[in-house]
Amino acid sequence: MQEAILKIDGLSKQFQLHDQNKLIPSCAQVQLEVFAGELTALVGPTGAGKSSVLKAIYRTYLPSGGRIVYRDANDSLTDLAQASEHRMLELRKHELGFVTQFLHCLPRKSAVEVVAEPLVTRGTRRDLAAERARELLALLNVPERLWGVPPATFSGGEKQRVNLARGLIARPRLLLLDEPTASLDPATTDRVVELLQSIKAEGVAMLAIFHHPELVERLADRVVKLKPPVAAATLLEPLAS
Ligand SMILES: Nc1ncnc2c1ncn2[C@@H]1O[C@H](COP(=O)(O)OP(=O)(O)OP(=O)(O)O)[C@@H](O)[C@H]1O
Ligand SMILES: [Mg+2]
């Protein structure tokens, strides 16, 4: 039987609001597995902690408890809940991809440069990376007149396409997707579905959140349902005065 690329056990995350003396739980007791060549979909109501799980894996958030065991290209295991910053940077550079809900990009770089960057970082020649970036931008229906322009002023849908192209260009081993098609039209959504299917066929493992349940049906091999964490806010012990 195939071994999981990612195995999450008892993951939880709370945020401590010091000024209000409160703990806000964002996900609790999450259990899931992701396999090469398969897509695991995370579903659940708003606030259930779906985005928080992806951020804990990519370590945008430091988890409060549980294990996030990642099997790397050399078959060695790393607990991403405990890994050093250096190890995380290395994994982000070579193995992990994250298409976040919103594009956070550096100003003054053109859309082509923003998309090509992950390939350049991995050692691909700049002109070849730019060529691949233009192919992806064309595939995702980004108008050619925008390719040389920084995406800061793009519309929501245009930014999302740039974000997707950037996330898909380097073929990570594990790809995290947070509502990648939420602001796309049906024709572009279909192209994204085809693209994700072909990436899956190449063996990439994916953990994804989709805005439309229909996409879960089309793409998911496994579905994990998150429940909102119990107790909206737990009061801490009153501070000694
Ligand atoms: N940085 C943060 N500081 C404080 N609370 C946070 C933070 N990030 C997330 N939370 C809280 O954690 C809970 C889960 O948030 P999360 O964004 O993971 O939900 P979600 O399932 O992705 O929801 P949606 O479907 O609306 O995107 C929410 O109640 C949110 O307020
Ligand atoms: Mg979310």
C-alpha cells in the first residue's frame, strides 16, 4: 500500500488575544492524509478552520498541538509542527506549493516575473521560466496586454489567475490550494480543473479547499469534513492584580 505524503494527527491551533485575555480556537483535532497523485478536499462551514489547516502545514501559523508528518522526496519524515525555520524554507523552496486565497506580491514586478519566480528560484533559466509563465497566463485567459504589468492593480479574478499560475508553474510534490477558483468564470474554472487533473496524473499530492461543492465532486479522491471548534472563546484565568 502507498504511504501518505502528508499525515496530520490531532492538529489544533488557538490564537491568544492578550489584550482581551481570550483564547480563540481556529481548528481542533484535525486528522487527515494526503497521497501522491490524489486530491484530498477539506470541507466544512465558514470558520471551521480550513484555511488555518493549510497555513499550519505551510507554517504561516505555528500549530498549538498535534503532528503534521511530511514524507519528503528522500522518503524521510519531518514533523512540520516542530520543524526549524530553515527546514521550512528548504521545503517551501523545493517541495511545497501554496495557492493562497489572495495574491501577496512584490510591487514593481511584472505578472510574468511574479509567475516565473518559483521556477527561477529552483534554478531554471530566467528566459525559459518566463516562456512557461506566458504559456500558463495564456492558458488561464489572462489578457496579453497585462503580462508586462505588475499585478497590484489587477481585478480580483485577474489576480487569482496570476496566483494560480505562480502556484502551478513549479510542480511541487505537495500543493495546497485555498479556494483557487472562487472568483473565476466557468470557462476558466474548467481550464483550472483540467490543469489540476493533469497535475494529479503527474503524481502531485494536493490538499484543497473549494468554494463550489461541484468542484469537490469533480476533483476529490478523499473528503475530510471539519467541524467548527467547540467553545467560541475560552476565558483564561483572571490575571492576578
Ligand atoms: N490570525 C488569526 N487571529 C485570530 N483568529 C484567527 C486568525 N486566523 C483565523 N482565526 C480564527 O480561526 C477560525 C477559523 O478560521 P479559518 O480562516 O481557518 O476558517 P475557514 O474554515 O477557512 O473559513 P472560510 O470558509 O470562511 O474561509 C475563525 O474563527 C477565525 O476568526
Ligand atoms: Mg478559509
